[in-house]
Amino acid sequence: MQEINEHIAAIVEAAREQSSGLQADQHGRQHMDQGTQQNAAMVEADDRRQP
């Protein structure tokens, strides 16, 4: 029974680590998306200024 509990604990810890990694990935994607949107807005503004 102890061995089963150890395996379950290892699975739980791996799931927590995976969740943390996915959250960090999501944050990075959001940050990149914001930068892309800002760049697009700057390009549009620059296009409006050009004759």
C-alpha cells in the first residue's frame, strides 16, 4: 500500500509541475500577443501618416 501511495504522490507532484508550466506558457503567449497588437497598431498609425 505504501508503494501505491508513493506513486500517487509522484503523479500529483508531476501534475502540479505541468500545471505551473502551462500557466507560465499561457502568460508568455499573452505577453507576445500584446506586443504583436502594439506593433500592428504602430504600423497602422505609420501608414496613416505616409502620403
